[in-house]
Amino acid sequence: MKLDVIKLDGSKAGEIDLDEALFGLEPRADILHRVVRWQRAKAQAGTHSTLGKSDVSYSTKKIYRQKGTGGARHGSKKAPIFRHGGVYKGPTPRSHAHDLPKKFRALGLKHALSAKAKAGELVVLEAAALAAPKTAELAKAKEALGWKRTLIIDGAAIDDNFAKAARNLEGMDVLPGIGANVYDILKRDVLVITKAGVEALEARLK
């Protein structure tokens, strides 16, 4: 598939032929869903914790005698039935990560790229580079191009001036080609890929 290449000032800089195997697939929501779930589960801290019966601070003295009270038999006040007692089978710190085959993760990235291309939310930029790290200059270009929540994917290395300018700009994130991922692509309104970024993705996903 062919797509126009533009410069930061909005002018046309030729055309690019995008690989149909990366940008021309019919997007499948089930594949995207599985990859996003894998990403978010891997990122989850898993630090949730509760105090069990052996963790709460209470005396272990038997609270009243075993027989003759007419009440139920109880020992320690640490039991979950009592107020401030330990939590029964509460959450403990653990990893939420689960396995997903490498080929399936690559397929998910292809479907995410294809979803943006099909929705008309894919832009190819000649180069993401600035002469000076001026946020105001980049903000002006972003507004003129009508980009709101934008993800820019560059090649192996990101231009230092561009990265510094984008860092202070709300709604704009910049990633190298190796950092491209399904979750970040799908949660942005516009996906901008530089020509170097296209080459990096094609090399990565071949």
C-alpha cells in the first residue's frame, strides 16, 4: 500500500510503499486484546497484600473458656471472624505476568499497525528532527497538523533535540523502533512513523 510522506511543516515529501504484511492485514480484536492483556499483566506491580491470621498483632491467649459459656468455641482473637482479625485467603504479593508466544506478540504488533492504517490514523513522517530543542516550535507544528494524542515511532535512535522538545509536550510520546508496542499504539489517536521507523519495523517483524 502507498502512503504520502510528509514533513513537520505539513508539506509533501514523496510517497512510500508500505508492506502489506505489516500494514495491510484485516485487524482482529481478539489478537489485539490478548497482546494488550499480556502487556498490562506484565506491567502490574503485584504488591497487593493483606495481614493473615499469623500476621496481625494480637495476644494468642484464649479469649474465654472452652465450655460452659453457651457461645461458640474460640481461641485466638486473630481469627478472621473477629474485627481486626486476620484476612482469610487474602491477596499476597505475586507476579501477574503470563507467557505469550513471541510469534503471537509480533502478530499483534502487525495487527495494531494495520488497525491504524485502516482507520486512516497512520502518518509517515520524513524525519523526526529539529535544529534546536524548542517545545514551542514542535507544539506549533503539532497543532497545524491537527495531531492530538500522538505516538511517534522513529528508527534505531531518536533525535536528541526532538526528544527533548516532545518531552515537555502533553499528548506526544516518542519511541524508538524497538520500543513499538501494541498498547501504546492503540491508546493514541494518531500513529506517526518516520521513514527510518518504517524500515526498523519491517526489519524487526520480517
